[in-house]
Amino acid sequence: SDIEKGTYPYYMLKEIDDQPTVMRRVVQEYTDSFGETVINQEIIDHVTDSDRIYIIACGTSYNAGWVGKAIIEKMTNTPVEVHLSSEFGYNMPLLSEKPFFIFLSQSGETADSRQVLVQANEFSYPSLTLTNVAGSTLSREADYTLLLHAGPEIAVASTKAYTAQIAVLAVLAKAVGDHKGNQSSLDFDIAHELSVIAAVMETMIDEKMVISQLVEDYLATTRNAFYIGRGVDYYVSMEASLKLKEISYIQAEGFAAGELKHGTIALIEEGTPVFGVVTDKKTAAHTRGNLKEVESRGAHNFVISLQSLAKETDQVIIPDVHPLLTPLVSIIPTQLIAYFATLQRGYDVDKPRNLAKSVTVE
Ligand code: G6P
């Protein structure tokens, strides 16, 4: 069954491996044989009618929300804000006239997110929960639910729920964009693009041993590490560093590459590992410039790039995919980096100290 570890040493590794299957399942569940999206029309109407979408989430789901924002804004032309539940609940920003709330929660049980939903319900704002757990609290209490269909996620560090959330948000964005007749959406063949993603994910997962070796060289003993990128590569950097810190206990941070020079670059020492994510054509040269800057201050650079933007010296090169969906594949090597760093440092991959899979207290 889905929750058997089988021959895997850890659930996390199994769940990383599950991701191509999850992408194909999202295509099956949410598109028809013509490649058209299959999403409850009421949800589409609410989103179409809304003047601003508020994505509310915690942890990895929050990081998925940022990628979702980039996709939704492009497809639908509706502005999207992404908020941490624990901040939004007590410091609610001024809302637009017609807000639409999207709660992202793997478990559907996160108390911080629920307290925002309770407030949204008091104002009768329309709401949707994306969750992996049918019948969960956030699913029951929101107006609508879209299931992630990722299968049970057991490891505390979330992997396949992150990619499933992005994929389902992309389907939703496509459904709304098509409904609005937006050309960028009509031109986006989501079923095809997600199938390409599944295949490229497999390619990346097959490079496990390469990643394991790189990690041994870069992360076996370091105290800290940084991920940098711009745009969606920055959003991936935030999730990549969260993954690394939560299980390997390396102090890891994700930074907007252009911000480095405004402070963070002070942290770079001889040998500090810096991972650059380079998948966005319009910012690739800038991020490479930032990588040069840290390298000249002693950083040990490690570049994850898209084939069409790659340099021979890059450590991980990803076959090209649709530009809006690159996070679904660039995240894979970073999940493996976190996994192998944790193994090599001798910690329990699936059960990091101080963390719980689902946090039901505020
Ligand atoms: C906990 C988990 C994280 C997760 C976060 C949000 O802190 O350890 O991995 O991202 O909760 O969980 P949710 O179920 O709401 O996505």
C-alpha cells in the first residue's frame, strides 16, 4: 500500500520518489482526455469574481504558496498575496473588496491556519482548502476543497505535498485563466506540461548518487549553508533551505540573490556552501553575478541550473520544462541534498528533533 516503506530506508526517500507518480495522478484527477481542466465550476466562478486572492499557510505549504502566486497571477491576472497564518491571524492586512481565501495545508489540521479560516468564515468570505487529507478540519470548514492526491506523507519534512500543491494550484490557475479567456492560459497545455514534469522529475531522481557525492564534499561538516535565487528560484531557495535546516540541523537560509549585497554577504566565509538556483532566463545572468561575488569571498558554489541556461561547470543540470513550472523540478535536487546531508551527519531523516508532522496548537 501507499504507506509501506518497502525497501526504502526512510519514508522521505520514498516520498521524494513518489513525486512523478503524484504529478501523473494530478493530471488524471484534474484533467479530462482532451487535456481540459476538471475543477468544480463554483470554485472557478468564485475565483473569477474575486479581485484578490489570499493564500494562507505555514511552513512548506507557505513556500508552495509563493510559487502558486507566480503561476496564478500569470494565468488569471488576479493579484495574489501570500501570508503566514500565524501572522495574518493577528495582524490582518486591509483586505480587498472581494477577497478569495486559499488555505494550503498538507494535513488540513494546522491550528494557525484554522484560526484564519474561522475569521474568514465570520465575514463569509469564500474559501478553498488544498489538502492531502479528505475530511480534515480545514477541508470541512472551508467552502470548497481540492485534494492533493499525493498519498499519505509520513516523513515530517514535506516533499511530495509541496510539489502536489504547486501542481494543483497550476491546474486551478489554468481553469480560471481559461474561463477568463486569457491567452497565456489558453496557450498552456497543463496536462502535457505536467507529464513532462513527471518525466524530468524521474531524471532528477535518477541522479541520486551524484547528489550524495556532492553533499559529502560540501555539507558533511559545515555549520551553515545558503540558497540564493531570484523570482521563483528565490521561492525554491526558501523551501530548499527549510528542508535542509529542519532535518540536517545545518543553519540554512534562502535569500533573494539581489539582496545579498545589502547585508547577507557579510556571512560568507572561506568554504561557506552557497547553492544557486538558476532556472529563470531573465534573471540568470544577475544570479550568476551574485554567485561570482560570493565566490570571490570564499564561498563554495554549487549551481542548479536549467539546461538552456547551464554552464559546463554547474553541478546539477535540469532538462528544460515550462518556465512557470521549473520549481517542480528544481526542488528535487534540493530535497535530495537535505536527505543525504542528514544521512551523512547521522540524524533520523524522518523524525527530526523538536518538530511535529502536524501542529494542532497555535
Ligand atoms: C509542520 C510540519 C511542516 C509543515 C507545516 C504546515 O510544521 O512540520 O512540514 O509544512 O506544519 O503543515 P500543513 O499540514 O498545514 O501543510
